[in-house]
Amino acid sequence: MRYIKFLLNIHSGKGRYIEIDALRAFAILLMVFYHFSWDLMYFGYIEIDVYNGFWYWFARFIASLFIFTAGIGIAIAYGRCKDYNDFVKASIKRGLVILMWAAIISLVSLFQFGSGYMIIFGILHLLGFSVIASAFAVRINRVIMMAVAAVIVFIGYKLFHMASHDLYLVWAGIQQYGRAMPDYYPVFPYFAPALVGLAVGKTFYSDGMHPDLKFLKNNNAVKLLAIMGRFSLLIYLVHQPILMAFFSIVQFFRG
């Protein structure tokens, strides 16, 4: 009990916002649930169509929420920075680290699913790109930012049914013939939630300003979510390998 109280007291940590960490954790929990359902489908326990209908849009909602919270976080970091050049350098470094992990996931997907299902531009690729691009976009006027987000969504809509034999256009939203990636979030339209998050962050968290959300700070469930939100990238990296290993072991013993 004493240890639980200690966890609740540290909640989102010094200099962090409990509501942002909790929202990020909520997105991660939804993602874990989605991947758990996907694994059940992959190993033949349930029949769901992850490429159409509810499950398709559910996955897109989760990814958009995840990228949206990243945009808010970048806006907060920008509001706190004393030197813009240092902020850009830190953002590029962070983005490159995320892209490194994305490359590792691409290699794992190649060995797990084969070249036809290899993840070329998944959620982590998008997140790494968004962190770097947002460091430059954060200084744009909020109205223009929202307009650009709308244009990105429109372009994504136009590219949705397009395909090419070339691989180098996958990042933009033009799929490659013969490739069916289980995790695919191109820049168009999925960079738009990051821009919306930037605009929201600049509106409610500019210059150290913080909404008064005492009712969240006194909620133990929100505090626990906030703790999880601090380690969202780690949870994302480890949860699917753990799930896949679990189901593989179950399949092995079931024969």
C-alpha cells in the first residue's frame, strides 16, 4: 500500500503535465488492445478484418491521438526553450533516435512477416518525422498551421487509392504494389494531427501557461495513467514482442 501511494504521489513527474501524460497513456492502452486483437486474429483465435470497417478506423484513431499528443508535447517544449537553435537540435536528436527504433522494427517485421508485409513507414517512422518537422513548424501562426493540417488531410485523401511500383513514395501515402504493411501511417494525412497538437499546445500551454485541472491531479486513476504515459515509447516498443512471444508459446504447447 505504501508503494502504491508513492507511485500516485510522483504521478507525472516534475515539469510534466499530468493530463498530457494521461492522454498519451490512454492512446498506448488503446494501441495495446488493438495489437492484442490483431494477434488473436493473426494466430487464428478470432476472425476480424483489420483492413476495413471498425478495426481499420479504430487503429487510425489511436495513431492520430498518439501523434496529436506528441504535437502538444513539442509545443510545450518550445514554450519552455530559451534558445530556439538548441530546441531544434534536441528535437532532431530525439527524432533520429525514434527513427532508429523504427528502422529496427522494420527489420523485425521483415523477418517476422516477409518482404511483402515489411513495415516501411509505420507509426514510429511517422512519429520520428513529426518530431523533427514540428520543430520547424512550431513557429508558424496557429491559423496557418490548422490550414496546412487541412491541406495535408486533403492530399492524403487524394493519395489514398494511389499505388506505384516504386518504394520511395511510400512515406508520402502512395502505396507500393504487392505490399500490404500491417502498420502504415504516411505523412499524408497523418502528420496533420501533429500540427493540430502544436496549435492546441501553443494555445493552452504557451509561455508556461497551464490550464487549471485540479480535478485530474486528485484522481488516482489519472495519476496511474500519467505514470504510464512517461514511458509510452518503451511500452510501445516492448508490448507487441511480448504479445507475439506469448501467443507463440501458447501455439507451441497447443501443437
